[in-house]
Amino acid sequence: MKDDKIVIVDYGMGNLASIQNMLKHIGVRAAISGDAAAVESAGKLILPGVGAFDSGMKKLHELGLVPVLDRRVREDAVPVLGVCLGMQLFTRCSEEGTASGLGWIAAGTRRFAFRGEPARLKVPHMGWNAVAVNKPSVLFHEMHEEPRFYFVHSYHLVCDDEEDVLCRTHHGYDFASAVERGNVYGVQFHPEKSHKFGMKLLENFARRA
């Protein structure tokens, strides 16, 4: 039997407790689990992630989560939010490794590559930065101020279809910092580290997606 509970997918890579605590603060219940049965019964899913692309995919496969995640997202249209590495795993592949990703977004994951003056910029891109929202989205409902979020990453998405790009952020050049296609949402930044803006985004995903 399906319920409305959010399941934060535990595959050993990510700030799971921080996300759960922020959701608890706004009155939203969420469970942390790496169990396929929990994913099967979830009303919504959050796939966090910190670390390397290939390691993330390997752990998802080892836990037997790829088939159930794919079915819930593709067939059941369960809303899913990817955070940082979690969003990168939505793509076909990454320059960071050789593993195939989940393929929920038509995109690849590339390392920052700067030329000329921007070459002095540091990688990873770390710290607070603004996002420019490209299109209406439930994630940014009633977020009146210019939203700013906390980033820590060396890789970013390059989407085949510009319609999938929800937000762009500038670090040497503009890159896709959030994506949205149907029930699939992804953010390159860390909402759990982004204070009021991150809290509002998680609340919008929990209550509106």
C-alpha cells in the first residue's frame, strides 16, 4: 500500500540526516532507508549524494535499488528530488567515470573547464551563489527574494534539451544548477545547507510536487 511519506534513499553517500532534520523542522515526515520495500511504498523520493559518480551507481546496484527506483520514477511517476551527486546520477554518464547513470534526464555530467581569465577560478565550486530561475516551478513557489544556495561540486549537468534546465548559476560560465522534467527534479546545490532558501525549496517539494 502506497503512502505519502518521503523516503530519503540511503546508499551510503549523502547528508541524509541533515535533509531529514530540515524536513522535520517544517513538519514533514521522512524516512531514511536503503531498503527496496521502503522505496516501493514511498510517496516521494529524495536521492542525495556526495562523492564520485561511479561509486554512487555501484552502491545503488549493490543494494538492488536501480530497478525499483527506475520503476517508481518512470512507470509510477513518483516525484523524485536529486541533490548534488544525486542529480548527476539522473544523467546518462559522467566525465568522472565510466558507469552508466539512471538516464532520467537527457544529459551528461561534465567537469568544470575554464579558459582565459576564468581559469583562475577554483574547482570545486564551493560556497554561496545565486540561481536564475528559467521557468515556473513548484520548487520555487513563493520564493520572492533572489534565491541563493550553497554549492560544493566539481561537475555539472549539460542537458540535451534546454527545456529541462530549471535554473542556471554562474561560475566562470553559466551552468545548469537545477533541472525539472515531469516528476523528476534535481538541484546541484545543497538545500540542507542553504538556510531559509533550502528550507523553502524542500517544503515546496514535499507539499507541492
